[in-house]
Amino acid sequence: MSKLTTQSRIYIAGHRGLVGASLLRYFKDRGFTNILVRSRSQVDLTSRKDVRKFFLEEQPEYVILAAAKVGGIAANIAAPVDFLLQNLEIQNNILSACQEFGVAKTMFLGSSCIYPREAPQPMNEDCFMHGPVEPTNESYAIAKIAGIRLAQALEQQYGLNVICPMPCNVYGPGDHFDLERSHVVSALVRRFVEARRNDLPSVTLWGTGNACRELLHVDDLADACMFLLKNYDSPEIINVGSGQDLSIRKLAETIATIVEYEGKLEWDLTKPDGMPKKLLDVGRLNTLGWRHKIDLVTGIQSVVNDFEERYPL
């Protein structure tokens, strides 16, 4: 197996997404000069033919699979077929190509949504496949579970060197701010900045606000990915997170304070909360020697800055 160096041919699948873009920045900032990226118009990852042609021509040594169809609760409820099929197609094509073309090391990025809705908190890796997942993102979760099992099967049957980090909820600059598809931090940042700009007396948010979420800045995730590429060599899943959570209500209040919105927060109890609590046990990763660095307030401020730069008055 080749050793990871700044000259290694590294393919980042999904380099325009929140996680992929952060990975691209991270590697470039550290002197990696042979990073392979392709837009959707250049390589359709749902096409096995396109993916095989790309791998045949470029022969990547390392592959990070960060490409996925993602979204919040509303998007998952509205398009479960799309979330299931598109993610299955992307995963199947890329992971199979990694085995076929002899990739030295493959990283399949999963999600904490793979864990059962009623899993004991914090959720350790042994909770995997021990109960039904949260219904509001079931299709996405099932696709990710299938990706993990395919990666592990490829290791078992063909010896593919693959690792499967499971991040918690990720946020940071570079996310989209479409309210129908956005993740919780970017959605709240947009709602509160626009409410402040328009002097709105109140903002109404989904659910009770009691659900709890663990958040990890995307640049911390990129750092963890590099750490795992260098220090982890098992197909068994490994959690990546901050090991800290907070309620959606507290998160909303924190973001409102950061953007200086002084109106009232109201809650639409007819809307779902999603999974009541999602906190990862990150003891396995901490024992290996990695911990997150970016605190929540600093991280949220980076999202606020990103929104105000991209969507000025």
C-alpha cells in the first residue's frame, strides 16, 4: 500500500458540498498538489459508466467519498425516493470502482443518522444495527447503512482498505442556505439574519425546541479525516464528533444572540422534532489521539460571516 504524501493522487468525491469543499481547502492548505476533483457535469456519480471511465483514466490512490444527496427534515420527508436511490447509486459506483481499480485507501463518510432512534446516549459504535432509525430521515439513513455494509463486504471479500467515519451534525461556511434543504445551523442563521434585517418581531421555528443535537465544525471534520487516513485501518465504523450536544432551543437562542436578533422565538408544535437526541460516544477516536478544536460560538460566527458575505444587503 502506498503511503499518503503531498504528491498522492487523492480523489475527493463531492468537492462542492459542505464537507467536500472543506476537505479540498484543508488538503490544499497543507501542500497537497495532486487532488482530483470533477463537477457533476464532468462525471455523473450515479452513472457506473462515468465513474469507471474516470477511475480508469485518473487512477486515484486515495478516495474520500463525501458526495451525497443531503438535506434537513423537510427535504427528507418530501423526497425519500431521491434520497435512497441517488445515494445508493453514488456509493455503489464509487466503492466498487475503488475495489476494481486497486485504490490504496478509501474513506466512506457516513452519518450519525445510521444509529437507532432509541439508541442509548451517547451512542457508541456497537449501537449500529440494533434498532429502527429515525423515520424523518429513514431513506438517507438506510442508504448510508447500505454503504457501510458494502464497504465492509468489499474489505471482507476482496481486501479493500476502507475506513468508515460516522460524523455527527456538521456545519460551517460553504453550506447552502436554501430553507427547504438546509441543515439546522445554516437554516437558523439565515432565518435570524433576515429577521434582523427586516425588523421582524418574531421568528417561528419547527417543533418544540427540545430535541438535542451534537454539532461539529466542518473544518474539524476535515482534520479528523486526515487523522484517520494516517492512523486508522479498520472497516469498522468510528464516530467523529465533539462529544457535546445542546437543545435546538438553546442553539436557536445562541444564533439569535450572535446575529443580534432581538425578536421573539416561537415554536410550531405541529412540526416534527426529528430524533429526540443524537450524541455520539467519541471515546474510540479520542483514544487514538484526536479531539475537536473549534468552539461553537466561533464556528457559528463563521457561518454568519459566510451568509452575510454571500447574501449582502
